[in-house]
Amino acid sequence: MTRENQMPSLHLLGIDGDDDASSLIRIAGDALDVNGDCAAYENDNFAEWYEREVHGRISIADRQSGERLAQRIARGAQARIRAARIAASLPVRPFRARAAAVVGNINHVARAASESGCAPWVESRAVAAGAGREIWDEPCEQWVELPAEFAGGNLALTVTGDSMTPCLESGDVILVNTHKVVTRDCIVVARRAEDGYVVKHVTRCGRAALELSSFNRAYEPFTIERVPGAVVGVVVAKLARDEGVS
Amino acid sequence: MDSRGERGQVLPRARGTERAHGARPDPAADMELLAGVRRNELTGLRNFVLRFEPVLMDQARRLGVAQDERRTVVTEFLDDMLVRLAGEKTEAPRSLTAFVITSFRNCVTDLRREAAVRARHSQSQEEMIGTEHVVRATCSEFMLRSARGDGCGDDSGDESPSYAVVMLARALIESCSYDERQLLIWSAHRVALRDCAAWLGLSYDAAKQKLFRLRVRLVRDSVARLSALAGPDRAELARILRRAGVQINNDVTRSTA
């Protein structure tokens, strides 16, 4: 059917001519666009044409404010990516608790537990993101069986608080190695004067001080001095209570 | 992509214009940008944001996100997208731009749906206990309007279509093919028909014919839809059609109804 054959019916429908009909087409296109239709943007050529078109009309002022915003978003994303990678690299092992063969505080049972292929487990709120007494004075009535790859010097602690989400959630049990050397980007359990024991991510590792950060952006990073007893140990694994363990 | 002719035969792909094909961004640049993001380099992340933030801000405007919420929606999306891209081990998307834009549009659509569910839930709560403040607290103005479906634009003089046009769009999505929807949106962006033809893999004449038929159908459908509407919605659509130059009178409405 040719265009000429079509035109009379167009007039019958009450349309003036091409320009006006185009206007209706644009209105319909805008309507589809605002409605979230993705068809047009799935075309690589159009997507790139559109990108060039948008960049072509950015003012200098917008460009400058964009630079500042980009820096801010990039920094935030960098921290989150790093956190996600650390979380992904933290091994997850099955959680198998059993009654302690020797009852006493951590200080006393640590060696016996280690010799039995276990680690003392402290479930009290005094650790991780809470405040409280010395961890070594905590009473221990339960041990967790250690996976074969983890030798002695371990301690199992229960996390409280949301400062390390999504890597560690409240209620998670972590395995902390008290002999491992603290390095940048590892997760440690440290003692903070005002908060008690905290589990945090090491973002800066100096000779005299450590900068510790939370994965949850709602919490600000802070610095602690590297004095004896400041760091309890390095988190080496997460012990999953569920069956599905990777 | 549908590039079939009148009798179903596949038409030869058009070569396209220089504008359509000649000035495309280098795919290697996309790969390099993505590699920078995956290495978690600050420069790479920053360049990604610099490249896509203006595009997404424009998309937010086109999607009718309220002006005071655009920055937040775009920033949160970019943040999530960077984490997602950095974590993915899969191959890079064929076109990073198309991937980012369509992901953003889907994200806004999801936000609208969530807001609609929240608004419905809050509305039922409100009916029970009379707490309008719950709706106000949990939904932004944009989300509320989206949820109600009464136009999505803000009051800052944007080009967002009205309720009647949004309703027309929903009808169009059902009646138009994928190619036709592409053509409509490209026309709204004032893309040259020659470029549209190239992107659809059609000859210029075939694209022209396609657009012409689409116009005819659009007018017919719009007028038919008008006759099915009543009250303020009808008046709204009639106003829009008149603005678009469609002469509406009672005879036309009756004859097409």
C-alpha cells in the first residue's frame, strides 16, 4: 500500500499532516519513555547516541559539580567493593558446638580446647560490637569443633550489632586466631576503651596505630593504638549454623 | 529485532549513516573502564560515575522522578551498580551504556512497584485507623503519584506526560511491536529517521513506511481510546490530541468508535 493511498484515510481521521502526526508520535514516545519502556535503550546504537547527546549538553557548572559527586560516590563504592571482597574471601565452615571438656574462663580452657581440636566459644554479649569485661575472663562452657585447617590459638566469638553487615550479621559466630599477624584489609577483634570488644575491618595498618572501619557505612572509622592487648586476634572464618556451608 | 518486509522476507541491513555508526565509543574503552572498576581503582570508579551520572540524571528526569529525589536515586543506583560490576566474574556487557541505562530504568520501575505496594498497604491501614501520616512517611511524592498512576512528573515544568498519556502508553505497549516501540521513543528523542532505519536494519524507505503506518494506527487508536473514555480523562486526552494537531469532532469520534 502506497503512501498516497493512505493519505485520504488520515484526513478522515482528522489529522492535518505529517508534522502534526509526528507531534503525536513524539507524545506517544515520551509516554512510553516515562512509563519505563526499555525497548529503545536496549539498542546499543541508540544508547550510545543518547549518551553522546546528553554529554553534549552538560554545562561547565554541571561538570564541576559532577566531578565532586563522582569522587564521593567512587570513594564510597571503593570501600563497599573492598568489604564485599573481604566478606567473600572469609571462609565459611560448619558450626559444631559441644560441651566443654574443661570448664573455666577462656584463659584457663584455651590450651585444653586446642589440644582437643576445639576452640572455646564465648556467646556472651561482652564481645564483638558490645562493651564489657576482659574477654579472657569470660566463663566458657561450650567449645566449637575446629575444621582441620585451623591449628591452635583460636577462639570462637558471637557477633552482636550491625556494624559489619553485610559481611557479619548479629548472631554470627566467628573464629578468631590469636596468633595471626594483623595486616591491612583483614578483619580483627580489638579492644576499644569506650566500646569494649569490637570486630572491625583494618583499613590502615601503621606501626603505632590501626585504623578500623565498619562495613556498614552508618559507622565512622576510628583509630586504636597498637599496644599489647589492643587486638585479640584476626578473624579467620565464619562458622555457619546452617547446613548449607560453602 | 524484527526487520521483516511486507511479505515476511528479511530485508537487507542498511549501512547506516556516519552518525549512526561512525562515532560509536570504542568498545575497548568500555572494557578498560570496566577493568578499572573491577580492579577497584578510584580513578576507574570515578570515571565510571563521571560518564554515567549525567546520563542517569537525564533518565531520571525522563522517567518523571521528582527533582529533589533524582540525585539520591541516581547516587544509590551508581553505588550499587559499581559494587555489582566489580563483583561479577562474567563477561562485560555488549554495550556498557545500554546495560547501565536499562538497569537504571528497571530499577526505577521496581521502585515504583514497591512504592505502589507500600501505598496500597498504607492506604488500607489508613482506612482502618485513619493514619495518612503513615503514607506520607513511607512514600515520597513521586512514589505516591506513581503508585496512584496520576502522572509521574514533578511540578518543575518538565515534559512528563499527563495521566491520560501514560494510560495511552500502557495501551500502546500492548498494541505495538518491539520495533515500533523503539521507533516511537527514538522519534520522541528526535533521532533522524535515517539513523532509526540504520539501527533497525531497514532501508530508509522501509523505515519511512513503517513510521507512516505507525502514525496512522496511532491516530486511529488514540481517537478510538478517546471515544471509550469519559469525564476528565477524556477531556485530558482530547486536549493532548488537539495539541498534537488531531482535529477531533463528534463525527470523527463516532465513526472510529
